[in-house]
Amino acid sequence: ASVDQPNFWDQVYKVQTERDIYEWYGLGYDRLRPYFVDALTELTPSRLSQPTRKLLVVGSGDSALSAELASEKALVQKWEVISIDFSSEVTDRMRLRFPDLTFLTMDARDLSDFGDGSFGAVVDKGLSDCIGSIGARQQYFQELRRVLVDGGRLLVVSQRRLQTQQDESDDFEESDLGDGWVCRREDIYGSLFVENDPKQPPFPQPGTDHTIAYFLLICTKDSEPANDADGVEA
């Protein structure tokens, strides 16, 4: 099975029985919190085309990120956090682990259960790295764009350095996100993760802390994608 299919991850979660909370790339909420709080605090009602305080976490896995965002006290306005993952094995576990939160079994590439503009923000930590082709990534990110309100924000944590329209240069080929985004990028340095036991998730290699670049994209849904925005407003 491929990493972009639910049966692959169902098997992973069944085999790795000692998993409780696992943070991909070793980037726990403490490392991401300053960026996330700033990005969400900036989403005042005047910046959104319609008022919504719903936040969608896609590919939520067994990370504590959803719970941390739901309980974040630094945010003036509380967000209603909805988390989705296409592995029923992990959503069942997370519903037991966090009974006050919403975990739905759903493929983030098909959000047809949600109407256009349902969310003020979307968070992807690690999911995009499982989507192999640029065409599939564009289709995925356009589906996320559909469920965001105009002016809504997308936060993507990845190991792959995703190309955006703001990256146009001599070696620029094509935006991984497709049209209609205004993005800025932050580099976050962490450890090298290796996997050498199928019964255990990848673990950090000793002595590699703060040596491997991971990337955080902070993107705003541009309501007029034809106007080639310059990225300053993201």
C-alpha cells in the first residue's frame, strides 16, 4: 500500500502499538506556537469575507496539535477545531484520547462534506509530504482553498520545500499549491528522523538537533487569484 492510502496508515497504527502522541519531524506545539498564534490572531473579522471561527486540521494523525490549538489561551477568540484523518484506526483512538474534540474519518483530498468557505483556517502538518506528484498536490491544495473563506489562512508544515507563486525565479517550475494563494515561508530547524523498525515510528538521530530544515508556509486565500499578488500581505 502507498503512503497516500488509508490502509497503509491503518496498518502502521495497528503495528506500532506503543504509539500514544507522536509529533512528525519532532516539531511539537511549543516550536510552532509563536507562528500559529500570530497567524491566527491576525485573522480579525475584517480580514475574512464572512465571519467563521472554525479551524480544520487535516491529516491530524496522533498529534496533540488539535488539542493544543483548541485550548490555546493566547488567542483572543476561541477557534472550533475540527480534525480529520483518513485512517479510522487513528481517528477512533483520538476520539477516546480527546473526547471533547471532533475527529472525523475523511480524506482531505475530498472535502465534499464541507461547503465552500466553511473554515477560517486550515492546518496541515505533514500531510502534503505524503502526496507524490505536483498535480495531485495542486488538486489537494485547491480543495483546501475551496473550504476556506476569502482571506482565510492555510498553515502547512512540511519536509518538502513547497513552491508557491511567490517563489518565481529562474529555477521556478510550477506552484505546488496552484493559483489563488499569497504565501510567506519560515524555516524551522529540527532533527534528522530515521526509521529502522516497522514497529516503531521514525525517531530523531542523536546529535542532529537544529540541523535539518523543515518548512512552514503561512498562506492567505486570495479572493482574486488573477491579480498576481506579491506576498507582502500573507
